[in-house]
Amino acid sequence: MLLWRRCSREQDFLLASASNQSGWFWSQKNRQAIASIDQLWDLAIKALDLSAIPESIQPDMGHEASLKLKQILDYEFNHSQVHLDLPDPQAIKKLNEVRLRADGTWTLPDTSIELTDTIKGKPSNLDYYFAADSIPEILRIYDQLGTKVNVYQQFASPSFYQKYSLTPGGLVSPLWYLKIPLWLRQDVLEKSLFDQAVFQISATLLLSAVYIVLLRRIFLGIHRSYGAPTKLPLQAGGQAIICKAAWKRVLLLLVTLPLTSLFGSLITEAINITGLSLFVITELLYVIFFALAMGSVFLLFESLGHSLSIWLSILMGRQSNLQLKRTSNLVMPISRMLAAMAAMALLYQLLLKVGLPPSTVLAFSAVPGLAIGLGASKLLGNLFAGLSIQSDRPLRVGEFCRIGGNLGFVSKIGLRSVELETLESRISIPNSIADEEAIINYSKRSSNPADLPRQAMDLHIAIDDKLSPEQMDDLLFYGKSYLVSLPELSDTLVSLETNGSHDLKLICHGEVELTDWSTYLHIRDQLLLRLRQIIDQVGRSRVVVGVSYDCTEEQLSLVPLLIKDLIDREPKGSFRS
């Protein structure tokens, strides 16, 4: 009581001396006096047991409850029909002698406000506090009494709470505000509207508009950063662009955290919003702050994943976009899992801050497990299948594979699915299905990790014409010569195959470095066209000469000599048999 009374008297003294102060700000001596009032106020707040109040609004609830309690006590001591003395431990002991059950509490007559030494989490406590259950009762009783709480007598503090709640600042308003003419302050600025002063409502709306505009500009900057080019090769500075865009997003979102804290401080301390509006705004700001913090954590781990992927690629000599994608497929899922764990920890911290009991938070933590057990089993199966694919590595990004009935280039291996670029479209295959299907990998992996993958290219070309053994030999010779001459192909093979109907097929095999369909189709079309030309040339190399039935044996014996003489006259021709 003495602490509150002293706070009230020093508050009245400073407010009365404001008109005699020069300048627009309190002097150093007065600032020291205001600091002393705040210290006394903090000591008075410590008489309240705030353990049952959510941590997010504990300071604000303590400020309001202490001021309202002082005026309630003023009213009770002035209007009570019995003599009131706040009991000390000895008085509580005497009360227990006449009680049926010993109890360390004392109830203020005609109210539900209690003093108690039973404090949650402090079993050995010896001091007395206004009980945790009494804090909501203090607010309720104050609202019921209304203007009756303003008692005018020597030790009372009339309008103690009103002086605090309808003016900016703390118990003592800023000097610049007190310099405003009294009529303007009382009749306009401090006019009560929805339990708040007009000045407070106007300043809050203006400050909220500025805060929203700044947040909008920050989020637009983050959105624009996703448009940065990310397909430049590492040697051309692509890694710098990727890292710069990723870290720019982190820095922009991190700015929102101190901005939100500053906005909250201005609302609760400078503008001094009070009552239910204060508690709602405080809780909302906590939710916004933790949401932004979770977003910042996610972007931070995302940026660390990008940077780590790039530097691992450089250190391992894999300076290409393909190898960067492969490294990212290993690093980024781990980074995102760590980000999800950190975000979950922040979410649980938020739930504790807003007042959920730890037991409820622990029960809430079982919800993800229950969800997985009931409806997310497929997701869990894809996750483990993805980890299996990443560890066994039956396929890698950039390789040419067949998964089940789908043929294409692997563009992404995630925790949930494998992304395959087929000739027609892009297919996302769940990891659990890809793990069960037969995977045919047409790519040959080099011992040097810096090399691009080499894809096998097989061509089976049907031969319609009947070829002689000499023509078949020519076809193999010219086919091999052509494949060997191509710089794109390596490990070339050419062979002939026949089926039961004696139809021939030319089989050509080679390995080529490529990671996309356009290159694949260009090389394949080039091979098909030239090999068809060779088959046509070989087919035309056999000429049947018709001979009349009337030819004698002597004339027939001259036919080979005539043909040989004809071939010899052709500079590019040669007679075989």
C-alpha cells in the first residue's frame, strides 16, 4: 500500500510541475524521478502472483492489476463496515487456530481477493502474495465499481488507473504531451472511445498502417528475389547469384522481427493501449512474431543448404549445374528437415507463451504422430523410400532411366517423389512406387565425378532388302566407320541380327554425353538418317545382269571379264569377285 501511495504522490507531483518545465522533454533529474517511480511500481507488481497468467501478457496484466488493486483497496478501506488490517504471518497463524483446516490464505472481506503463501512452483515460499485466482477478480471488481473506486481521502489515489490508461507513456506521460493545452487533451485527445483515448486509437491506426506498408514492401522484395536467374554455370558466377538471392530473402525477413518488436513496444509503452485491446494486440503480435521467426528459420536453412551445396560442388571439383543439382538433392532435404524441426520448436514455444499448459503442448505434440498413423502412412512410406533411393543411388539427377513404363531424364529426387522428364511431359513418381518398380538405368557412371553422365543409345533398324554376304560385310564396315567418326559417340558397337523369318536388323550401340531430350533426339535423328543412307547404298551395290538363254558357253565365260573391264574404268569402283 505504501509503495502504491508513494508512486501516486510522485506521479501527481511530476504532472503538476510539467507546466513549469522548459523544453519538450523531461530533465535529467525528472527522468531519474520517473525511473524511481517505475522501480516502485515494479516492486508493487511483485506482490501479485502472476503464475497463472500467460507469459505473453504477464507484464501488461501485472501493470493493470496492480493499479486497479490499489483503487479497490482504497474503496474497501474507506467503505468497509469492519476494521480492515492486512494480516501478517502471525495474524494468519491466529486465524488458523479458529479454522477447521489450517490454510495460508486470507480473503479481503466482501470480495474474492485473496492473500496466500501457496505459490505454484514455490513449495518453500514464506512470503504472501495476492493469489493467482484473484488477478481476474481484481479486473472484474474494478469494472463493477466503475467511478466508485475514486476515493478522495488522505491515503487514497483517486483516478490512479485513469491517469495511466488514457495517456501515452507509463505512469508519467512524456513532457511534450503534457505541454498540449489542458482543454485539448481532456476534451479531445483523452476522450474515451471503446475504453481507449482518441489519441491512442488514432496513433495505433496510423502506426499499424505504417507497419503494414513496411511489411508489404519487404514481402514484395522477397517475392521478387525468386525471379533471380539460377541456371548460370558455376564458372560464370551462377553460385554468387543463387547465394545472393537466397541470403537476400533471409535478411529481408529477419528485418521484420525487430520491426515487429518495435511496433509492439510503441503500442504497449509509448501509445499505452490498455485493457482488453492491449491483451488482444499483444497476443496477435506474439503470433505474428513467431510466424515471421519460423519463416526466417526456414529461409535461413534454405540459404545454408544452397551455399553448402555450391561449395561442396566446388570443393569436389563438380563445377557444373548438373553436379550442383545432384548435391542439392542430398543437402536440401536435410536442411528442410532441420528447418521443420526448428519451426516446430518455435511453434511449441509460442503455444507456451500464449498460455497453453505444458501438458497440453505435449499432448499437441502427439498430433503429428497420430496423423501419420491415421492418414499420412503413404507420406511416411515415400519418405523412407526416398531415403533408400538416396542411399542406394540406383539413379541420379541427369541420368536416362526407365521407371516402370516411363522413360526419361531424372530431373529431381526429393523426399516424396522422383521427377522424370519424359518426351511428352514431366512426371512425378512417388518414391514408394519408384522403389517397387523395375528401374532400368541407361547411363554409365564415370569414375571421375566431374564427368557428365554418358547415356547408352541403342538403334534397331530393320533391313528390307535381301543382302548377300559381301553386302552384309560392307554394311558392318561402313556402319562402324561412321559411328567411330562421330565425336559425340564412344564405345560404339555395330552388329546384325536375324529372327525366325530371316529378316535382318542392324543394331547400333554407343554412349553419348547428354542430359536433355533435345540433344538426345538430335543425335538419334542424325544417326538414323545416315545409317539409312548406308543401308540404301549397300543395297544398291549389288547389280544383277540379265543374260539371254541363247548365249553360248563361250559368251557366258566372257561376262565376268566384261564386267571387270567395266568396273576398272570407274575410278572409285573395285572388282571383288
